Amino acid sequence: MAVAYRAARVFDGTSEGVIEDGAVVVEDGRIASVGPARGLPPNTVDLGDATLMPGLVDAHVHLVWDASAEPHEVVERESHALTVLRCAKNAALHLRAGVTTVRDVGSADGLAVEIGRAVELGILSGPRVVAAGRAIAMTGGHGWFLGREADGPDAVRRAAREEIKAGASCIKLMASGGVYGHAEEPGSPQLTVEEMRPAVEEAHKAGRKAAAHAYSVEAINNALEAGVDSVEHGSFLDRETVGRMREQGTYLVPTMSVYAAMAEKGPGLGSPEYITRKTAEVLEAGGEAFRLALEAGVPVAAGTDCGAPGHPHGTLPEELRLMVEAGATPQQALRFGTSAAAELLGLGDEVGALEPGKRADLLAVAGDPTLDIRALREVRLVLRDGVDL
Ligand SMILES: [Zn+2]
């Protein structure tokens, strides 16, 4: 049976403007129509002075992490069962914030793949999960505790194949050091071009995307040479590399909110000194990298890296606010957090925009986020596949 949702404004996730006094009709979990509120069925839900838009898409999360000072150590200490329950809680936090799809780019033992299955089976109320399973790092490389270690082209190829076999719907590669490890710097290159290329090949052969964690120009260029679909973080991007990303159509997922959160809350949480120092380094550079990418017209998808210290799940609205603060228009930021992110996840035909035939992932917020992005904080309604979970 068709149900109509009427609101003062409808933002479809791709356009510049909004439809004033609009409605979205939902039937069998999909969108039947989008347009002005005319000739609506009797069972219309009137949302009043709200904006109806596509559910948000967070392209970079870690469901196993709890946003504590050293989340990877919590996972190491606690039982598997407890970690699984924590993932379920984190998934629910996303949904409550209007995030109806997440991409998990690294989980201990590939747990996020199972969380995605649980959501699909209706066992768990959460966002749809595109999961990388275990991230692939060189021995001792960044975030090995969120994944697996592999060295040499053959081993990295095999690792990618094994993750796909285990149910991964994307592949995550660690192209540089990062903020969390004791004995690494964000800029130091890790997996080589020769190692990443076969993993990217395997991902593409299986119709999946490959994402690379990379901070420095050297590491980003290695990842671009290997053919990845997105650069995660990319904080030290320069003009030349930005040009190359635009040419190749490679997405940037800037994750600015994680550094802002860690800088603000890390020391109070008791994060170790090495995390505080490295956070300060990438925080400033990251804003500049985002501006360069924006100017050059590099495709951008919004992702939070939530679960990291001081950065709880369901914080995509904060990432979008920071994008606006750094120079994006609210409409751009909203696209980065809906249609553009869906495109990067390979779900552009299914979610991220309000169009007939797409899945009915709807978010209604009070006020008008195309004028003031902070309106995203006041959630009125969230539907995934047409269901109020
Ligand atoms: Zn991450």
C-alpha cells in the first residue's frame, strides 16, 4: 500500500533547490513518486515544517570501535560477543542520526560483514552496511588490528580474494601510516604500488570498489597509480595530486570531523601523547586539502571515521557542517553525504537520492538544511527501505 510523506520542503539529494510543499510517495519499500504535494492518498503523513531528503550515507566508519581513548585496545581486551553487541549499538546510533547506509572500512575479524548480514536478514535494526571486512595492511602497518597483514603482490592479491570470499563488498588498503599507531607517521608510505595493484584488480573483477587510507602525496600517488576508487583522509594533498584525482575520477573522503573531535576531546579522554601530536598535524592540513579538492572539482564523499577517539557513531551531520565551514555550500555538503557517497559505494542506482524506483531511505529534519546545515541535528523521521526502524 502506498504511503505519502508530505513536508514543507523536499531536497532530492542531487538538485540545487528544494521543492516547496512537496511529497514523496513510498510503495513496497521503494519510492513511487517525488513532487509537489498534490492529489495525495488519504494515508498521508504530514511532517509539517520539515525538510524531507534522502537518508545520509557515511562512507567511512568502524563499527567495532567505541570512540574511547584507545578503541583498538578495548576490542583486543573484550570478548568477541561483547564486540558484536557493541557493533549493534553503534549501528543503531547511525540510524537514529538519519544515516541509512554506512561503509565500514575495517573491522577486527571482518565483523562488519556479519553486521551487514544481520541488518539484511532483519535480525538487527541498523543502516545497510557496505563492509570491507578486514582492512589489508603490510606487516606492522597502519591499523593491522582492524584487519590482516599481507606482504608482496601475491599475498595482497590473495588477501583481497579471501576478503571477497568472506563477504566483503569493498576492499580497504593501507597506503600510509596513520594517527593511531605508536611507531608510524601519517605520511610514511606503506603498501607499495605493486602490492596494491593486484588487490584493486581483484576488487574490480568482482564488481567492488577499492579504498586506500593515505595521507602524504607519495602514498596518495601510490594509491592512484594502483587504481583505487577513493583516497581516505588525503590530508596532505597538493595541487598536482588533486589534478590527478580529478582526471582519474578518484573520490576524496576527507574525514575532517575525526581530527576535530580527537583534537577537542582526545586529551580529556586520556588519549596518548602521540595521537594528540599527530592529530594536530593532520587537522590543519586536512582543511586545506578539502578546499583544494573542492576548487579542482574532485569527486568528494562524506565519511566520518567514527568510532575513533572522541568521535561517536552517527556524527555525519558534524562532518557536513565542517565541510560548509571549510567552503562548501550546504547543497554541496548534502550531496557529498547522500548521492555522491552512494555513488562511491556502488549504490548510486539504489540509494542517495529521491527518485522513483530507488529504495525509500528517507530522512526528515526540522528546518531547512540547504540554508543552515545544522538543521540535520533535529531528526524527525528516518525510514530505511520504507520502514521506520
Ligand atoms: Zn578509518
